[in-house]
Amino acid sequence: MAATNPHRATTMAARFDEIQTPSVKQQAMAFLSQLPDDVSWEQLAHEFAIAAGVAESIEEDQIADPAQVAALFAKAGVRLAA
């Protein structure tokens, strides 16, 4: 069995982390590119607020059950299909 170079493994892991973690600016630009060209400022703010709430919940490992998710969407005026 060949010996592995621990420095190489560390360097590769660091590169993988860099590739897998886009900056907030990159995430925002990707998000914006998915919106229609005629999006209003109000719609944009609303979409960002939803995305930020989801991201914050994921970072805090807060997993909601489907009923909680449906209630949050209903509060935002979004009706989910059954």
C-alpha cells in the first residue's frame, strides 16, 4: 500500500472547501439571475427575506416539519400545492 502525503491531502481538502463554499455575493448573484427581468424591488426584497430565513434555519440546524413549512408559506401569502 502506498503512503499518502498528508500535506497533499490537506491542500486538496482546502481547495475542495474553497470550491464548495461560494461567497455571499456569488450566492446573491446566482439567486438574482434566476429572477425574472421585470422583478420589482418589493418582490426582490421578499424573495431575499425568504432565502435568508431558509439559509439561517439551515445554518442553525432547525428542521421544520411540513405543517410548519406550510404555515410559514401561508403567512407569506404563498399557497402550496397538495
